Amino acid sequence: MHIIIRTALFLCLLLTASCDKVYTWHQKLTVTVQTPTGEVSGYSVTEITKTHSDSWYVPPEARGVRSDVRGEAVVVEVAPGKYLFVLLDGVESLAYHTFTQFPYTRGSEFNRWARSIERYRGSAEVPQDAYPMMVTFTDITDPASVMRVDPNDFATTFGEGFALTGVELEVTNEAVSEGATERVLGWLEAVGRERFSLKGQPQIGLVSDQPDPEIYLISSGDFSTELFK
């Protein structure tokens, strides 16, 4: 009987040691834009969860790191009725690109990196090559009017005197942001239930044939993860 109990305890400890490791933090992305009348900014707090699967009973192809995001895009009203949106796609990797003082690898050191980010409280500028996609709408009431914004050339989209001046990431204790995108884009949930992407299919040819194929893949989920919950 003692042997059975000891064996059971050993198996429990073994399974516990090999369980998935989950790390969660809140990060605040603040975007600042220079306008002809001064600087304006907006921010969004998202929750990032990283699940590291390295259990011996998990198939090799299923091992690794899975990322989950909860929250919404950054909204900045750059002028009356004109909005910049910084989408969610890519925010799960911003900490890696921004807080380079913490070494990161996908191997055995991942857990150390993730624990460091969880415990860290501070901010830094996001490098430009890590910026999430930025978009606007030529008509805020028309989902299909979504268009990409070049972070190096706000003037072409918004006019002379407009420029991106800062994109900052902070690990924070603040609550996850809610509702800002839906207040501006009142149609967001309805369109998300109706079709896969905001623009729908192009009138001519395939998505891959278009000058900017990625713009045809933008969906309501890129603006908020909370729409259908």
C-alpha cells in the first residue's frame, strides 16, 4: 500500500512539474500625434497571456508558446471626426521588441523572460519595425473605407502638419481598456457578425492580386476582442 501511495505522489509531482506555464501582464500602448493645433494622444491597455507548453506528454508539434490578447485597439482623434486606429495584431510581441534589457529565447530561457516581464513596471519607446498596423477611415460610417496609414507619412492621409511623434509601451497595473473603439465605430459588432473583413472581397480579382492585400484581411476582431462575449 505504501508503495502505491508513494508512486501516486511521485506521478502527481511529475505531472505538476510538467504542466503548462502561464504568464500574464497588462501593457499600455500610448500613441502621440502632432497636429497643426498641438499634440494629441490615445492609449489602450491590453492583457497579454503567454502559455508555454513543454510537457513530456504533449506531442512535439504542440509544444512551444501560445499568445492570447484581450482588449482593444488604440484610438486617437487626430482632428474633429478624423481618427487613427492602432490595431491589435502584433501587440502580443511588443514587449519582446521593446524591453530589450530582458534577453528572450524560445528555448529554456523563455520562462525567465516571461517572469521578468510579468514583474517589470516601466515604459519604453516601441521600435518602428514593431509597430502594429495603423489605419483610418475616409468615411467613419463606412467600414469598407478603411485604409492603411503610413507611420512615416501622416501628412498624406491627414494633411500638412500631422505627424506621428511617439509610440510608447508600459507594463502596468491598469485595467484592460473597454468600449473606446465601439463608441467611435458603432457598427463594429454588427459588421463583424455579418462578414469576415471590413472591406469584404475586392470587386475584381483575388485579395492577393490587390496592391495592399492585408487591408482586405482587417476584421472587427482587430479592433476589439470583446465584441462577441
